[in-house]
Amino acid sequence: ALAEWLQGEPNVRRVWYPGLATHPGHEVARRQQRGFGAIVTLELEGGHDAVREFVGGLTCFSLAESLGGVESLVSHPATMTHAAMDPEAREKAGLADGLIRLSVGIEALEDLREDLARALARAARVLPPRELSRAAAGG
């Protein structure tokens, strides 16, 4: 539910989640798994600045390097798990500055959605007018 909702948000460039029909591994996951898991990856417009604002606006998600547990977590690979990588190598590996990984816990879905919506609105404040217009137009 969160992954589908995030796909429709204007300042989210892309969402990776095997439960989405657009995910390259969706059919395999559908056949082999009972569910699609709790990890959702997204890329924000605006890179590091947008990520900083986004993470700073979250209250239900804690910033941590983990694949999760019962609490919802957020991580930013470019400054956490892959911070030691050369920025060009990181980008080439698909780890853009705006990439965020969410590990969704057991909190109420509506609480998480509201938290993400507030954080996305906060992140949108740092987008230049050109990026903001492109994000609002869907890409």
C-alpha cells in the first residue's frame, strides 16, 4: 500500500518494491513468496538536500542502518552503508544521492503514510522551481 502510494507522489522519482507490477522481479516474487516484504526503496528529487529535509521531517521512522524489525526505519545509503564509496562509483552502482531505503514496521499504515507525506512536503521545499515543476508534472 505504501509503495503504490509513493509512486504517485510528485517529488518521488522512482520506487522499488517487488510487490509493484513495474518491479523487474515482480513475477518471480509473486510465484515464490507469500508476500513481498517490508523493504521499500525510493529515489527523491533533489538529492542530498531533499533527503536531509525528508529524514528530518520523519517522526514514525528512525534513522538506522538495518533491514528492520518491528519499528519502521529509514536509511540513506549514500551517507550510511555506502558512504566510503567514491560518489561516481556509487552513482554507477545505482545508489543515487536521493535514494532512501524504508523498512516498514508494525505501526498503523495511516500513521506511516501521514508521516511520509509530511516528510515529502518538507523535502519539496528545497527543490529548485525547475525540479519542483517537473516533479509536479510527474517526471
